[in-house]
Amino acid sequence: MAIEAIRFGIIGSGYMLKAHSLALRNIEGFLWPNAPRIQMMRVVDINTRAAEEAAKRWGWREWATDPEAITRADDIDVVIIITPNGAHAEAAVDALKHGKHVLCEKPLADTVKAAERMVEAAAEAGKANVVNFGYRTWPAIELAKKLIADGEIGDIVHFQGHYFQDYARDPKMPFSWRFDRSVAGAGAFGDIGSHIMDIAVALVGPVWRISAKTRRIFARRPVTESGQIVTVDDMTCTLVEFANGAVGSVHASWAATGHKCDLGFTVIGTKGSIKFTWERSNELHFFSDKDAAEIGGFRRIVIGGIHPEAAPFWFAQGQGLGYGEAFVIILRRLIDAITTGKPSTSPNFAEALHVNRIVEAALRAAESGNWENV
Ligand SMILES: NC(=O)c1ccc[n+]([C@@H]2O[C@H](COP(=O)([O-])OP(=O)(O)OC[C@H]3O[C@@H](n4cnc5c(N)ncnc54)[C@H](O)[C@@H]3O)[C@@H](O)[C@H]2O)c1
């Protein structure tokens, strides 16, 4: 029987609330007439004022301060988790145990142990479990994946990827949970490195082992006069060996001066190569050795409605999609998982656990100075 309506609750009302609310408010229109009615029931935040403002501003019917007001509520079908990383597991496991579908922000959890509990709970519940690795489902990256699957670049020999931002390059940026390893699990490498690692795995395959060097650029961040001690990396550089023999390097920093949202990579194959950066997110560069040598070179493919993930948006090619649409794409995957009864639609908890394992192995490698198996 077709599902007529899906009732959502969301836990957390910080930066991510805007993006998820925007997607929820608009997806019915984009998927018309095939979308169930979307009902934005309740927002929870431990900060009452934040929850109230979020509800009023973004159109949630009610607000509350206890996550159980969502994870255990009879009038909720899906729980979206957008709390700090250390609070993902408790909410997700409780929601799954109470028969809810879950959409969880990345990284899946602060630790591998917590991520494993989430994967187990999802398998037991048989409910949709989607992770917001929303760069991987981006139309240009999906096209890269298709080119690779179709054999257009031959065997992959190398992946070089990075995610550089500079939002934390100011040493006066106040201390927050992101700088506390006991809540975040890792610093720049868990926060944004997890996105580029997720893409590396989606394009090349699982990672076998990793070596790493981390750098804490700012030891303290202001909260009190003496400052609070930072316990995470501001920058991590890794060498990576994939299970299929490809080798690569993946670096991440949130203090990379001048780089705004520079999630970029090159994949080198025996017959071709692919290049991408999010700062030009509607373009994919592709080199094929099938081209005649005298006109050979990277071609610039402009993304638009002809590419499947971009189809619901703008008909004309090249008008451009952005960060907001990435959340609509993920939400569509979640709705597909629920309506088609395919709970492990990608990106799912099990895939995200592998990324958690890579991040933890990188931190271990940085401490031991050795290669560490994932
Ligand atoms: N996919 C992306 O592009 C992207 C971008 C930014 C952040 N994120 C992820 O989203 C999550 C949230 O990040 P953010 O930037 O919105 O954080 P934030 O600090 O802006 O907001 C977190 C909110 O959660 C609330 N909170 C904390 N603990 C809670 C608990 N136990 N129960 C209920 N509410 C609680 C806080 O009061 C705060 O309002 C993180 O996991 C982060 O990694 C993803």
C-alpha cells in the first residue's frame, strides 16, 4: 500500500537545521506527484530557546527538550539526527529500537564502537538508515562513479583527494564541541575528512591500510581567559592503500587559508582520469585516452537536468545546483528507502562505519608512526 504521509522529528537545532528544514519543506514539490506528504512534527534541542526559535522559524509544529519526545513518540516515523557527533548513537539506537527510520548526520558516530552499535541496531530493526554523506550523492560525483563503473578510465591506480576549508583558521574562533575529542571523536579529519574519504571509498573501493600525520595548529581556543585546551587535529595528511591495490593520499584541514569549500579529488586510471572540486561543483573534468592525441585533454562536463540526481531541479543545463539541493537529494534517497522497503539504500550506516574505521585508523597511525590496518 502506498505511503501517504511521513512524519519527521529532528534532534538538534544548530547549523544543520536550516539545510534539512529547507529540504523537507520543498521535496514534495520536486518529487510531485510521487512524494508522500511530508509532515514536520517536532524539533528537539537540549537548549529550549534554540528549539523554540527553530520551530517557529523553519515551520516545525512543536518543540521539546528531551530526545525521547521524538525517538519514542507514536506520531513520528523518521528521526533526523543533527546533534554533535558524540550524541548520534544514543538517539539513533533508541529511535531504531522504537521502530523509527533514521537519517543521521556524518560522521556516523564519534567512535567505531558507537558506530558498530548503530549498524547492529539498524540491522535488527530493518528500518531505513541513511547517513548524510551528501557530497557523494552529488550529480557530478555520481557521474564520476558511472564513468568508472563503465570502464571509461580503466583500472584505477591513484586517488588524490582533499577537503580544505578555512572556517577554523582564526585562533580566536571560540572553543566548541568540534575541538573536543571526547565529543567529536576527531578534528578536521573526522569532520570534513570523512566526506572525502567517503567519496574515495565510493569511487575506488574499501581502504585496506593507512599512514597519517596530524597537526594541531592551535592548542587553545577562547572560552575562558586562559582558553580551553583543544584535543583534536586541525590538519591531517594521510597515505592510503585501497584493497584493490590503488594507492592514494587524502588530506583534510579546517584551517587551510583561502580554501572555502575545497573538497577536491583526482582519480587516475590506466585509460583516463577524472577531476573535481566543490568550489566548481557543477563541473566534472574527464580525460579519455580514446580521444585523438592532437585534441586530447580534460573535457569540462557541465552538470544539469540531464544527469539523474539533478533531474528534479532545473531543466536547463548549467543553471547550477548548490549545497541546499544536496540535502534534497539525500532526503529523496531516504524517502525511496522507506517507500520501496529497501532500508540499506546508500549512503547507509554500514558504509559510514567503514569511514569511521578509516578515521580511527588514521588517528592510530598518527600516534604510532606506522601503517595501520583499517
Ligand atoms: N553534512 C554536512 O555538510 C554537515 C555540515 C555541518 C555539520 N554536519 C554534522 O551535523 C551535526 C551537527 O552539526 P552542527 O554544525 O549543526 O552543530 P551545532 O553545534 O551548530 O548544533 C548542534 C545542536 O545540537 C544541540 N544538542 C547538543 N547535544 C544534544 C543532545 N544530546 N540532544 C539534543 N540536542 C543536542 C545543541 O544545543 C545545538 O543546538 C554534526 O554531526 C556535524 O558533523 C554535517
